[in-house]
Amino acid sequence: MERKIYLSRDLYGVRPMYYFMTEEMLGVCSELKGLMDVDVEGKQIQWFPPAHYAEFQINLKCQVTEEKREKYHNICKTPVYIKYQNLCLKENSSLSSVLQNIRVLLTNAVEKRLMSDRKVGVFLSGGLDSSLVAGIAALKLKAEGAEKLTTFSIGFNSSTDLVQARKVAKHIGSDHHEYIISHEDAVQAIDDVIFATETYDANTLRPSVPMYLLSKYVSQHTDVVVILSGEGADELAQGYNYFHSQPSPSEGDKESRRLLENIHLYDVLRTDKCTSSHGLEVRVPFLDHAFSSYYLSLPQEMRCPNKGHAKYPIRLAFQEMNIIPNFILWREKEGFGDGMGSNENHCYDYLRKSLVEIRDTDVKKATSNFPHNTPQTKEELYYRKVFDKKFNKENAHLIPAAWRQQWVKVQPGDGELVQYSNTVRHNTKCAVRRNGN
């Protein structure tokens, strides 16, 4: 009898996997906290990398050795199974063919993720990504005569997201739920969010607060278990505002691929853990293998922001479909945490101002106290201290680097001016970074 254990992780690392290996033990868990209390000498918890599988041999003395580790797929490679999906794709490279293929592949990606024996809902922020997912899902359910789609939004009373999501929900005919929270609710949740997401990266934690609270609401007040979300679109389709400042299409392409290779450390880590901590299962159509590999195969120039709009091919592909309102289809990027508030009252601004217990002198000492990923602001230092208290300093290496934008110089937490397409738009760093549309 072979005494072997196999580990494998999905292409983008949407599902977390931590592990450690010593001569005496192999420990594997989807959560860092599940391995924390395992008492074994020489333990060092690590990420198991996405798109890899490994083979471990266990001998009769219960000693563990790793015999093989391979990367089984590449994000740019078209999956073999696409030939069995009966998709009507056009092989020529004309613009009309490209747009049709985008429609077919994204529609298929959403429809596949509606397969479930539990009720399905969508996190709807009122931005492009989540609205398209919700619109496609609602059409499919209506065509099948199924129960109407359930959608969920969160925000403060002044939330721009709530307003826009309400319009989308009316257009697609969903059973829409709004969860209105206070600034105090957001601040009080921070420590719990750090414990749930197991990270101290500020740009990951900011949008985690509303997602965590919304997941809790869905779990406690509805029978929805499966959640569709728009995560992955900004990394894949160059949706972050700083992509407007890319030096060249090749640099934009390089950055997009870098973000996708590391998305398991940031956005999908947040997405999975905020939902799973409340018993929900999240699914992300934009990271579908067939759709994402096709999109990355398009010419670099086509995937750049165009005419002042990021994700231009996706917007253009659905322009005549009336799946979502046209003004939502062409709505500017606004991060999840920003949209919770208003133009004058961003969620991140309130969170930052509420962390008053950290002193300026503490930040100055951070280099000696935290040599790895040294906190640059009071906010970052607070998150790091909470993380170290809950997960110990030796696990800080699991976040290899803080999420930082490219090409635009901005200090963490500061405002900025971003110049592109002959316009100047003022954003906080929070607005440039955060996801959730």
C-alpha cells in the first residue's frame, strides 16, 4: 500500500491553503489559525502556491518527505476542457469577434457558477464588475424560470454604492437587500476582520470591513449560501486607476500578470475569508480559466485603458445588451470601501482618523520593531500590532510585501493627483486601490 498525500491548489489561489512540513508531520489547513497551536519542533507555516500540486511520501516510521512538486497550469494557457463546453467562439481577431468572445466566455463563466443546490446571491456594489455578474445571473435565472436573483449591498446612509446598486437591482429585477451600517460599526469590526482575514495589509483590510459585515448579515438574515462576486476584474482587465499612468502597453500587461500571480495574497484572500468566516461560499467569474486566459491573449494595446475608460473591451462588449443600465456600464472606478460612504465621506478616511491610539513616535520606531514590511502609517502600524498579537510575529512573512500601486508616487494614506486622459482627478490612495465593483 502506498502511503502518500497529494496537495493541490486552484489556479489563482481563490481557496487558501497553508501548510508546514517537518520530519515528523505534515500539517495542512485552509486557515492560518488552524495550524497555530500544533506543537511540533521546527514548524514554519507557509503558503502552498496556487496552480501547483505536490506529492508527499510517508514511511512506516511516519516520517514525511516531499517527492514531487509541479506547476500544473499557467494563467495564460487556455484550459483543455474548453473544447468540451460547446462554446460558440470566433477564431478571427476582428474587433466584433473579440467582443462576441468576451460576451460568450464571461456569460458562460457566470452561468457555470450558478450551479448549486443552495441558494445563490450576488454582492452588488453598483460598479461595473458586480453589476455585470448580477445582470448575467439574473437573466439566466429568469430564462430558466427559477427564483429571482438575490443581491446585497452595504454602506453608510450617504453611500454612493447603495444608490447605484439600487438602480441596477431595479433594472435586473433582483430581490435586493441593503445593509446600512454606521461608522462605529466599521471601526468596531476591525479587530475581528484581521482575525478572519489573517492579514495586516492595509489595502486588503480596508475593503474587508464592509465585505465581512455584509457576509455576516447574509448569513444571519437570509438563506443564501453561495455568493457571486466581481473580484479579479481589476487585476485581469487593468481596472485600477493607476493603470491610466502606465508607461506603455507592455508595462501594463506585465503589471496585470503580476497582480494575478499574487492575487491569492490580497483580494481573493479577502474575498474567501470574509465570506467563509460566516459559512458562505464565494465564486468569482472573472477569474474563470477560460475567460481570463482568453482575455490575456488579446493584444496588449487592446487591454489598456482607452478613451478614459479602464476595462474598455468588456464595457464595449456589453454595450448593446441592456443587461445593466448604460450609465453603470460606463461608471468610473470607485473602490468598495469608498463607495460605502460619499464623495466627501469615504469609509477609509473615517477608519484612519479613528485609530488615535497610535502615536507618531510609534511609527518612527517601526523600522526597528518591524523590519519586515515596516508599517509606514499609524493605520498600518495598528493593523500590524493586532496581527502580531493574534498570529505571532514569526508569521508576518506570509504577507511577503505590502500591496502598492505602480507608476504613481504617493505616500501611504496621503491624497494624490492622478493625471490621465487630459483630466485631473483627485483620489485618496484608498480609491486607487480598493476593489469590489
